[in-house]
Amino acid sequence: MLGLAVFMFSCKNKTVNSSNSKENEQVVDIQLKHAKEFKIEKHSDKTVIKIHKKGEEGVFDTFNLVKNKANTKGLANSIPVPCKRIVCLSSTQLGYFFALDDIDDIVAINSSRYLRHEGMKALVEAGKVKRIGKEGNFNLEMLAALDPDVIFVSPFKVGGFDVLRNLGIPLVPMAAYNEETPLGRAEWIKMLALFVGQEEKADSIFNGIESRYQNLKKIASNVEKRPTVFSGKMRSGSWYVPGGNSFYAHYFRDAGADYIIKDNKQGAYPVDFETIYSKASNCDFWRIIHPEKSGLSLKYLGDQDPRYMDFNAFQNKNVILCNIREKPYYEQAGMKPDVLLADYIHFFHPELLPEHKPYFYERLK
């Protein structure tokens, strides 16, 4: 049995040795700071990534990243790295590669309507990056011809993945969306970096984000008054409310606000208008993230549903919107939690960040 030892990696994460069935093999578990949905094990001849399967406690998808292709023989779910032909099926996945400044290894994306990154748009327009369609309607002939090393998929979408699996290409689920905290989502850059040999850069990027986020959180932690806030709007007859222990609830609390939903739920769930109005009619702020037409105003918001005008936040002009038709929210938000937090603090407590210019959000006029 190997003794317990502690080492420091480039990212200054703590690592712990553990024994393995292979005699004398050293296995090092990388201790992540915030992410809970994946694990990294460093072996002498490979890196093992374990990604938690949604809704199945203690069950993981396991992938073996191997630098020597000869070592993949007979090794299940093995992927030679660094990968040079990558497919991303979600704009949220692209954000991690944008942060790493590594888009040249991407050969295909989905048919995202709101692609904002100028470099990626140029590659798509030049035909160097292909659009292969969306879930349930992939261009399989094009995908097979691209012969990618790996396809990153969203475990929260359904349709078409079984067909992709039949192509024999490794499908790696990106479950960052299931993380409870903003920093947990951002830390997934460490997982993506393993596929392109950018571990040290990922560690440095994440450490900077974490430091800025924690400093902002500290600034907002001692406010005397926490304004109340609610989120969402009517969609197809329902109002989808983020749970009281959701990812968004963490943002509101860290920004020095009081989120009105107090349950322990992590995901969003539908309620009727009367239910949200009974909780939110007197709230100080109303936060919306939604694709809207350019230049949405309070008047046009009220025209969508006259009942909106009854909320105090509407009457006091405290409605903040992230219009995903105009803002690169899905491409960038995962790797800009510090910027998002600064936006929230700017509106909730303008005296704390007087020089900050909101990046994702705007106050409706």
C-alpha cells in the first residue's frame, strides 16, 4: 500500500496519492476547489476523467486520456491527446475554448443562432469549421467525413446522440450546467484543458477568475440592506422560477441581494402568475434573461403582459435584462462569473462599484 502524500501541481491544487491495482503505480487525485460534477485522476500512463451522470448518485462516465496512442489498445473509452479535431455541440462549451484562446482545434459546432465570437464566425464563414445541425437532426455524413477525435455533448439535451455513438467517436458529456455555483461551472475549464494540453493555462485563468469573484463577493457581503429580487417571466403560460438553491440564487446572494424563493430546489420549475405575484409583487428588483427584440423598453415589456406593470420593480424602473439576442451570454457567462457578479452588484448596490460598466445586463428604460 502506498503511503499518503501531498503534492502541489501547477494550479496549486492539493493532490492525494492512492493505491491502484497495478503494482507500484502512483495515482494522484486532483482536488478541485469548487466543481463537484467531475473528477481527475493522474496515472503514470494516462489521465482519467470521471463525469457524474445526472440523476445517478455515485455513477460516472469514465474516459482515459492517453498521450501515447499505442497505449489505447484494449483500453475502454480511451482518447489520444492532445485532440486536434474537436466538435462542440453547445455554445456554452465553446466558451471554455474561447477562454483558452484555442479555437483552431475545433472542426464543427452545432447550428447555434447566436454565435458572437468573431474568430469563430470567421472560421465558419471560411468553411474551416462546419455547422452540423442540432440534436435529432445532425448531418452524420459531414460528421463522419470530419473524423473528429472527440465530440462534446450536453447531457441535458436529448435526441440524436445514439446515432452519434454508432459512429464510434468518443462522446464526452459537459455537465458544467449541473454545478451549483458559478465558480463550479468556471472550473470545468480544467477538464476541457486536458484534451488540448493547456492545463497550466487553465489553472492560471481559473485562479484569476476565482480571486476576482471572491473579492467582489467580499465587497457585497457586509451591505446593510439586501434588496429583494425575483427572476423570470411568463413563457407558454408558465413562469419558470429558479429554485432557492439554484445556480442563479447563488449569484443573487453573493451580490448582496435577497432572493425571494426560499426552497431547497436547484433547478427551475413552472408556477402560475398568481403564485409568483404573491411572492414578488413588492420586490425591489426583477431580473430577466431572454431573447428579446433590440431596444426592449419597459413599455414594450408591459405590452407583452399588462400584469407585469403591477410589480413594484416595474413601477420603480428596476428591471434588469440580459438580452441573449444581443449579448454573448451562453458563449461567455460560464467563464465570466466575476463579470456577471459585478453586473449584479452594480445594480443592487451601485455605490459599491461606481465605475463598473455592465457587460451582460441593462436596466430597462
